[in-house]
Amino acid sequence: MDRHSGRCYRRRVDFRNAPLTVLGIEASCDDTAAALVRHVPGAAPVILSNVVAGQDALHEGFGGVVPEIAARAHAEALDLTVEKALEGRGLRVVDAVAVTAGPGLIGGVVAGVMLAKGIAAGAGLPLVGVNHLAGHALTPRLTDGLSFPYLMLLVSGGHCQFLLVRGEGDHRRLGGTIDDAPGEAFDKTARLLGLPMPGGPAVEREAARGTPRIALPRPLLGREGCDLSFSGLKTAVLRARGDLAPDGALREGDRADLCASFQAAVTEVLAEKSRRALRAAGPVTAFAVAGGVAANGAIRAALEGVAAEAGTPFAAPPPPLCTDNGAMIAWAGIEALRQGRRDDLTLAARPRWPLDEAAAPMLGSGKRGAKA
Ligand code: KG4
Ligand code: ZN
């Protein structure tokens, strides 16, 4: 009998010390994902499977993720995604189910939580609800074996924050965006300049051919602390585009220069704020970055440079584990179970769920859901 839920589990497992295989389910934004991760104490964790079904094609043409479409697509794709992640092994190999319980677009979060509850109840498995941001924040322990405490910068289309990760469930937010996430700014810039989605890689490709000669603002650089702002940059890009092409036809060279100038502005702001965050964090084992924007070569190199200046090791999980995925949720579930934490069938889906409950709420909640 389990003392947390009062339910009978199929078999007794010592969650703190036993080898664990956990099924992770993620459906909080626009990727339906499931994965199996196995961890034997004392050894490096192993990702047995990691399946992601994206929804880009469904949202194309709407200028962002449409919550209703996302929720329906998650509901349709979840079963199959989990089945693929199990790779014919069945649930026999699974010791627990971990699921993103927030923050995010509520329709998808609910769909994931309901499926996880169904599996847990049907197979007699323990259930653990995971904070999506904790999933990102703990990924460098899965991929690089980092020990606590480390500084984490999450930079994606939905997130932008500096977290001092001190332990499982113990995070301090040192700063974050007060409006858009950098990925949103890349996507909006791409749209303004007629480049394809996702905007980040398209802007990066253009930037490689251009010169950062156009003056653009460095938002909040003059303000103390580690908070960031990106919404003004896209307005500045719009104005610069108007100046360069009053008749509407932007020359290719100017477009490349505008992309290079935009990327340089984002890079400079992220680098300087990272410097400050490292100073504010105190002694850390590493500076880790994750999120789609961390795939940008110029940004990655600048952040690596900041870590080197500070004499701090740098860690950046491989891109498929930087972006939304089920393995990070399975791993965060394993970390929670090791700490003796788990949930029961009353687990609730939370649209907002700040990692650092003590920090003041961030402004804005972006097209990709709550930034918490
Ligand atoms: O982490 P992610 O896959 O999803 C979430 O937003 O949670 O990040 C996607 C974001 C998009 O906004 C995309 O344009 C941006 O990351 N991105 C990039 C690059 N690759 C993806 N931004 C800048 N440079 C890139 N190479
Ligand atoms: Zn994410």
C-alpha cells in the first residue's frame, strides 16, 4: 500500500534507490511528446526512447500557436505518441508515469494529465506531476551530469529566464523577460521580413550573409539586474524596415543586414545579462543554456564566451533535448521520485506555475502560453 495515495501498487519499488524506468509525457505547448528514461543509481541515465510529434503545420498561417487547435491535436496524438515511446515494450517495464502538469496552454496540459492518470490508474503505477520549466532546468543533469547548484538560462519561443538551480524543486529566479521571449522576437522579425517559419533558423541564415550595420536598441541594458525585454526590438525592426524600403520592396542585402543587426542586438543583451546573472548567482558548478534559441550559433558562442570569462564550465544540451520533449519530463519525474515526491489522481493541471513561487510574477504571457 502506498502511503501517499492509499492505493495498491503492482509491485513494491524503493523509489529513492532502485533502478527506475519512467514514462514522461509532455503536451503543454505545441509538441506532443513521450519518452522512456532509465536511471540506475550511480550510473548515467539512459534515454530509451524519445518521440516528439510537432504541430508546426497545423498552426502555419495563424501567426502563432492557436490554443484550441493545439489542444485538439494533443488529444489526438497523445495515445500514439506514448505507444511509440514504449516501442512495443508495454507498460511492464515502466515503474512510474511523469507528466507535465503546467505551466502552459491548459487544453494540452489537461489532455496530458488525463492520459497519465489513466495509464497510472489502469496499470497500477505511481504518478508524478512535473513543472515544465523544471523539466528544462533539470535537463543538464540528464545530459551532462551537472551537480547542484548551477545557473540556467532558458531561452525559447515561450521562455526566457535565469534560474539558479539549487536542487530538485529548489529554484531561484534571478530574472527573466518582462514581455516577449527571444524566440518570439526571432519569429516576429522573420514574419516582418518575409522569411519562413520557424523564424530563428531563417533569421540566423540571413544574418550570416549580412553586416550588423543598422542601429537597433539594446532593451533594458541600462537597467540594473537580469530582467530582459524583447518586444521593443521587433518594433525597431519594423521601423528600420520602413526606413530602408519606403516603397515596401526591401533589397536582399538590406534584409540580411537587418537580420544581422537584430541577431547582434539579441546576442549582446543575452550575453550582458548572463554576465550579471553569473555574478548574482554566486559560486556555481556551471552555466547551462537550453531552449530553441540556444541552437543559434552566434548566441551560443557568446554565452560560451561569458562562461569562459567567468571561469565557469558551460553546458548546452543537444538541440533535441533543449526544445520541448518527453525525456526531460521523465527525468524530472525520476528526480522527484528520488526525493520521495509523488502525486495521486487528484493531480491538477496548472496553466500558471512559477518555478520560484517566492519571485514576483513576470509580466506578459506570450502566444505560447504562460511564461510563469
Ligand atoms: O524550445 P522551443 O523549440 O519551443 C518553445 O518555444 O518552447 O523553441 C522554439 C523557438 C522558436 O521561436 C524558434 O524560432 C527559436 O526557438 N529558434 C531559434 C533558432 N532555432 C530555433 N532562434 C534563433 N536562432 C535559431 N537558430
Ligand atoms: Zn519549453
